[in-house]
Amino acid sequence: MHEEERIGVAKHVAFALVTVALSVIACLVAAEIVLRFLPVATGMWTLPVNAAHPVFRFTPDREFLFSRDWNFSLVNRGHVNNDGFVNDHDYAPNDSRPLLAVVGDSYVEAAMVPNAQTLYRRLGDKLGDNGRVYGFGMSGAPLSQYLVWAQHAVQKYHADGIAVVVVGNDYDESLLSYNGRPGLHVYARDADGHLRLHRNDYAPSPFRFVVRHSALGRYLVFNLEALETIKSLAARFGLVSAAHAAGPSPEPQAAETPAAGRRYVGNTEAAASAQRVRDSEEAIVAFFEDLARMVPLPPDHIAFLLDGARYESDRAAVEGSYFGLMRRRFMAEASARGHEVVDLQPRFLALSADGRTRFEFPTDGHWSGTGHAVAAEALAASKLYSTVFGGR
């Protein structure tokens, strides 16, 4: 090939590469512009977690938009308050009114539910000037993390009572071996084999900064859950551990979609291997021991609301799954230690017997406003509620 021909080929290749690059950039810019006009999830901007700031929270005083799926099948707007939790109302450390703190994961965070419909806001609005109900929750948190928020509620806000919402994935995910998500407190074994609370520090990465400020990036990460897909593929090929692959993003937006190809009951894998059961039972015992140590309230001032089967058609599957087994184990342990247990399953089953009532969204398994109403009514009828608020 002559020199002139080689130069001509090189120019043609260079021109083709530049054309492709410019086309890709143009498509990305166009996608960014279009998505800025659509309800792309914003995330809630998790704060760093470290020794100086051990409480897992969101960036305070900002608005957020929750949406899920490629087609925005569920959209909700919300507010992160002055303490970094989802609530339209701020929290006041010097307020002398009695306070009930509601602690949990995405069921308490409830980013997909209008805030006025959440269980804690329903109760708080009902009480008016007679008391306060504050919510402390974030997507993906397990029992081990609830200890930190319960302690925070008592130490900072002088909570008179704690109500903990317990769901299906709270047990094994309290262990580092099952849950490596940054920012959480989880249980890890010390040199003697005992379970101790371990803080997984978290600092937002430069990638996270880019995602936060790009509509296209947020659409890929939150709506399409691209990172979870990559993690699942990496775990399948042995590139990362299953614990790290299973953990939700440290910028939660409450989707928590189960992995494809597995049977899930109660938002957790239905299979109950002997090892998983043993580990979970150890986590439950460690949780109650640390609860008594970390939260200076008598047992009758701490109650537990347990999710369960919501429809008769699901009852057998729930009770025969890991979720059902752990529900029974947790309720027995809580009752034996003097705590009130509010089992939501009988309420759900009674209300859904009409064949029409649904407690979750068509495209999201979390409680809808209807589900939150059931939980609010159950908590309002509890001994804990009477203990904290009297006849109010």
C-alpha cells in the first residue's frame, strides 16, 4: 500500500471514530436534556458515616423525588427534614410534649408514600398539640441499625417510647456476612466469636457526586437499577461476595427490588437454610441484648410492629418460609423480654377478606397509604401508645 493510501485510510478511520464519538455524545446530551423534564428519581443524598458522625442520615432540609422503573410507574415527592429523615415536619430537641419514635427501614422512610399518609404522620397529626410521633428510617436498614436510631431518638429527643417496624429482611441482614452496605451498623464476630456491632463507614464517591447531578445518571442508577444488575452479575461470576452484591446502594431510594430467579416472601429469600436460621437467631438475641444496653427505656416502653401475610392466599407461603419462621422466633423473644408485640398479620387478613382491599402498590411491595393506615391504627390501639400518651 502506498504512503498516500495509508494516510487516506488513517484519515478515514479517524473521521469515522470522531463521528461515532460525537454521535454518542450528542445522544447522551439529548438523553440528559429529555430526562430533566421527566420525574427521574433524585435519591436522598446520604451523609457520610464515620466516628464523628455515626448516625446514618440524609442531607437535611432538601426536597426529593421518588420514582421507580423505566416508565416511572410510581412517583412521589417528599422532604428531608432538619435531622436528615423523611418528614415534612422538623424535629425539636427541646419540645416537652411526649414523644413516640417510630424506627424501621423503607417502611418507615416511606419515600413512595405522601408523607401525610405515613403511619407516624397520621398519629402525629391525630395528637396535634398533645404529643409527637417522629420517624427514623432508611431503605435497607436491618435490626442492628435500628439500635442506633432508637438510641439517637432517646439521647437527642428524649423519646418516651420506641415503636420498631420489623419486616422480613431485618434478621440475616443484621450480619456483616449477609449485608456489606456502607453506612450501616451490622453485627460482626469478634476474635472470640461473639457478635459485636460494627460500623461500616461511608463517604460519597466522585461517581456518586456525578450521579446526583445528572438526570441520566440517576435514571440509570435509581430507575433502571443498573448498579444492582452489575453487582448481581459480578456475584454470579464470583467477582464479588454475595453479601456485597446483595446490599442496596448507599444512596437509597427505597426500591429494594428482589433479584430475579429467586423465590421471595416478605421481601427476602424464602429458603431457610440451617445456617441462615442459626445466624439470624443469633442476630435476634444480640439485638435484644444490645437494645437493653443502648436504649435506657423499660421494656414496656419499646414495642414491635411485625409485618406478615396480607392476604389469605399468601398465608401458607409466608408461614412456611424463612420470613414466617423468623417472625415467630422474634415475637417469642420479644415477649419473653417484656416487650409488646403488635402483629399486623391478623389485621391485614381480616381487612383483605373482602377480596378488594390492597395494602401495597401495583408495582411496589411496600405499604401504600392503606397499609400505613392499618399500621397506624394498630399502633394507636397498643399499650405502648397509651403508656406514652395516656388517654390522648
